[in-house]
Amino acid sequence: MSDVVRNSFANDRRCNRGSNNRHSTKLLIDNGIKFKSKYNGTYLIVDGIAGNIEFWPGTGKYKAKNGEHGRGVFNLMKLCNKKPLQN
């Protein structure tokens, strides 16, 4: 694979993570889920029923203090016991 193609893929992933970051954070705010933002929003500490949940909105990964983990902002909101608002 050439460097030009590799750089293009890297730029696409970077843009996609940025888009995911903004969209996921907006969903949490719109649904009234409280969180603390760290490192310019790349890492969030979300208030959940079982305690704090670490969330990386760019990739969608989350990890709860009780050991539960997964991916996706909608799954995270279920873990927070919040039904997502339909747009």
C-alpha cells in the first residue's frame, strides 16, 4: 500500500473519530446524562447507576467500574438506565 493511500485512510479515521466524538457527546447532553469531560472531550467520565463509567466517544468504547464494558453511545445510555430520545 502506498504512503498516499495509507495517509488518506488515516485522515478518514481521524475525521470519523472527531465526528463520532461530537455526535456522542451531543446525544449524552440531549438526553440529560451527566458527565465530566477530560482531555478536550476525548475521554468522558459518565455518571451511571453503578458508579462512574469511562467513555471514549471517538471510538465508542466504554468501561464501567463494575467490570461491564462495550461499545456504542446507545448501549452506554442503556447502562445509565436512560432510554435514548428519538430524533
